[in-house]
Amino acid sequence: MLVVDQFNVYYGEKHALNNISITFSSKTVTALIGPSGCGKSTLLRSLNRMNDYIPMFRADGSIRLGKTEIYDSKTDVVSLRKRMGMVFQQPIPFPLSIYDNIAYGPRIHGIKQKKQLDAIVEKTLHQAHLWDEVKDRLHASALGLSGGQQQRLVIARVLAVEPEILLLDEPASALDPISTEHIEQLILSLKENYTIIVVTHNMQQAKRISDQTAFFLHGEIVEAKETDILFQSPNDQRTERYLSGQFG
Amino acid sequence: MKERGNTSLAEKLQTPARRIFWTEWRGRSITYVSVWIVILILLSLLWFITSKGLQPFLNGEITLSQFFSTNWSPQDNKFGSLYIMLGSFMVTIGATLISAPLGISAAIFMTEIAPKWGKKVLQPATEILVGIPSVVYGFIGLTLLVPFIGKLIGGIGFGLLSGILVLSIMILPTIISISVDAIEAVPQKYREGSYALGATRWQTIWKIVLKTALPGLMTAVVLGMARAFGEALAVQMVIGNVPNAPFHFFISIHTLTSMITQNMGNTVPGETFNQILWSMALVLLLMTLVFILVIRLITRRRDVS
Ligand SMILES: Nc1ncnc2c1ncn2[C@@H]1O[C@H](COP(=O)(O)OP(=O)(O)OP(=O)(O)O)[C@@H](O)[C@H]1O
Ligand SMILES: [Mg+2]
């Protein structure tokens, strides 16, 4: 269970997240929706402390993963990140081969046997629905892949580390409807073992794949509840207007 | 009203086009002329050095095998220059072996470990060091290093080791500053991607940053080597200038550049010794071409991958 409690983020003077409280239960999918710039990526990147590298970044409040207080100075950030796999908003493969991109995570966590790595690469590429397109050029540079292929490669790369939690920042933004459906199916099938948080601008997608939906506006969570309930009878007028496409 | 609006629009559209044409034309002429001047200078230099360098061989004053032998005694008209060439290679390789690891490590420190301090203090300092004229490095070597080595092991202190040390200090800032550029050119996203997979800072530096920056780092090293190989003054001041076999750290040796600087004024144009100096200059030129070729190959590999 991942619990965010009265969490605030500042980029310099900018108050980017304002008193966020939300719980992500195990083995559920949460969709984060809201207009551009409302703080969805900021929350996602705060969860696995990727914002630590932004010089002006400052946070207060609490995020707990099980018993671990994520922003405690004693927390081991490296093992935390291994537990929380992240797909960035702009997926950038390493300038390595397709194979080495996926094997990178397992390798740094100590898997050396080629057989084992081969198996991981094949399995995750199948999961990300990329295998058929790249199986003949696993050792070609990943930078030669198309945008959508790169997006799926980056998903495969994260799965190879076998995290407990998946943070997906618009994982299907560059994909055609068919690939998008495959990714959605992947998310639904992974739900059995993972806790998944996914940012999306696609309301239908949020409806299709998520158990819980959180609506963000100007750095605040306006409303967060079961997806069906949120979409059918939103409490807040702003949610209602956003869902019906009247602003945002 | 409407008429006038139309004409002025037409004018507006035409005038800049005409002006652009003339600026285009003028700009193009200037660049073309400059390029041709540069090419002309380059070709005549190449031609001059090549023809001068080949002359003693064409005139039959020396054969190639004599030139590449170890028998050097100008008073007997023997100009075997092998030890001198090897001298150049030895100081270059020695200096590179010291400066490459040191310089790349320093660059990693300045960019990845302590970027704030690195940017504000160390990088400007390196850039100043790059700009110090080589004769100053030589002077420092002559004043501090040579006596120190002399005292430490006995003898006069001139020789291969002094040459290597002075050159390694001299090319260190070059290697550092080009390596820093190469490492900084690695996109931040690569580092983020690596951290997000649970990599430590060292794993990220080793497996992503250095791997991506490798062509740039190799270019830094080769440029450092080229600078060491072509350096004359600083070397001449500390290596002793005796064409011994350059395989011992503490005896005086010679290099191509030191031989040329030392003797170009003391020989008469036309005499064999003077012509041999031109042949040495040709060897230097060819080596420079090799260095440039190597850099080209390195950077081209990056484009492919
Ligand atoms: N590195 C940063 N430095 C300063 N301000 C930032 C930084 N990153 C984000 N912000 C600001 O924080 C706010 C939230 O940004 P965030 O990226 O979280 O939005 P988002 O909801 O993911 O938007 P989008 O849907 O466009 O991706 C924005 O106002 C943005 O300008
Ligand atoms: Mg975003």
C-alpha cells in the first residue's frame, strides 16, 4: 500500500502540489487525470524521488510505502526505485541495443547469465507487445525505433526489473489504437501482481483500465474515488465540467 | 484604397526578396573566396613540406632504410633517425598514459560528482591552463622538475621522464576540458532513465554516461596525444637533446620536434642535415594526419550507432 499524506511540492516559489492525500491500494490501477500542468507528473516523480535531481525542488508531508517513509533521509533511494518502476512522460531509450536496454536493469541488479537475460528480454518484449516487430534486430540500436516502439521498449525495460509498483506517465500517448489496446490489456493483466498508477489524458482509457481515478486541478486533488462512481456522479462541479469536456 | 493596399503588399513581398538575393549573393561570394584562400594555403603548405621532405631521398643523399636506422652521426653524414622518431612516440605515449586516466577522472569529478564546484572553479581553471603557452610549461619543467629529478636519482635530470612529465601536465587540461564537454553532452534523460531503474550513481556513470561519451573521450585523448606529439619547445627544454635510444627514463633523448627546433638555425639550407630536418617535418605532418584520421573514424562510429 502506498499512502500519500498532506504532501506538498514546491519548485522554487511555485507551489506545484498542494496538500495531496491519496491512497494507492495494492493490486489496483489508479488513473491520474487533469489538465496539462496540474501536477500529475510531479506527483508521479515524487513517488520514486526522481524529483531529487531538480535543484529547486522541495517537498513536505509524507509518502509511505508499506512501513517505509519515502522522504526519510535514511531511506535507501536505490532500492526504493527498484521497487517502483517508472515510465517517463517522454520515453527515452538508452543509446544501446534493444537487448541491452532491457537487460540494463536486470544486469545492474546482479543477473549475469545470458540464458536468464535472454528469457527476460523475450518475456518482457512479449508483454509490451513489441517482440514481433524487433525479434530480428535485438542487437540493433534502440534509437532506430519509432516513437511508439520506443514507448513500448521503455515499458518492457521497466517490467524487466520486476518492480512492485508501476508508475506510468502517459504510457500510450504515442501509440496507435491497436497498440494502445495491447498496453491497456497489459496493464489489466499486470494488476494481479502490481500496484499501478497511470497518468492519462484519455478519459475513456481511465474508465476502461482504472479502479480508482483522481482528478487534479492546479496542484490539488479535487476528487479521488472509485472510477465508476467518479465518472457517473462526480461530487464536485469542476470534475463534472472537466469530464464533460467543458474546460481544461 | 483597396488598390493601394494591394500594391503595397506586393511591394512588401518583393522588396525583401530582392534584398535577400543580394545579401545571399554577397555572403556566398565572401565565403567561397575565403574557402579558396584557405584551401590554397593548405595545399601549398602540404606541397612545400612534402617536396622538401622527399628531396634527400630523390637526390639520393639518403635511402629510406638509412633514414629509418639508428645510426645518427651528422658529422659522418649519417642521419638514421629511428631513435628520434621513437623518442617522439615514447614521450607521447608516456604522457598519454598518465594524462588520459587522470584527465577523464577529473572530468567525471567536475561534471558528475561535484558539478557546482566543478562549474564555478575547476572548469574555468582548466580553461586557463589550456591557454598557457607551452614555453611556460617547459620553463617550469626546467626550473622545478629537472633539478628535482636530478636530485632524486642522481645525474642531471634531463631525459625521457622529464619530457613525459612536462608533456603530461601540459596536455592534461586539454584532455579534461574536451572530456568535460563530452560528458556534459550526454542527455540528462539518460541519467534519469538509469536512476529510475534503480541504478546507483556509479553504475549510471560507468554504464550510461561514460559509454555514451566514449567517442568524445577518445577524441579528447587523441587530441591530447596530437598536442604532445607536436610539442617542440617544452620538450626541447627538458629532455636533454641527445639521440640516445629512448628506452630509459633517466637518460637524455631527442624527439623529432626538439631536433628540428634545435638545429634549424644551425644548419645551412641545402646541406643534407637541413634537408633531413624537412624529412622529419614530413614525418610529423604524416603523424598529424594519422591523428586526424583516427578522430574522424571515432566520431563517425558514433554517428552510425
Ligand atoms: N522542473 C521543474 N521546474 C519548475 N517547475 C516545474 C518543473 N516541473 C514541473 N513544473 C511546474 O509544475 C507544474 C506541474 O507540472 P507537471 O509536469 O506535474 O504537470 P502535468 O500535470 O504532468 O502536465 P502534463 O499533462 O502537461 O504533463 C507546472 O506548472 C510546471 O510548470
Ligand atoms: Mg506530465
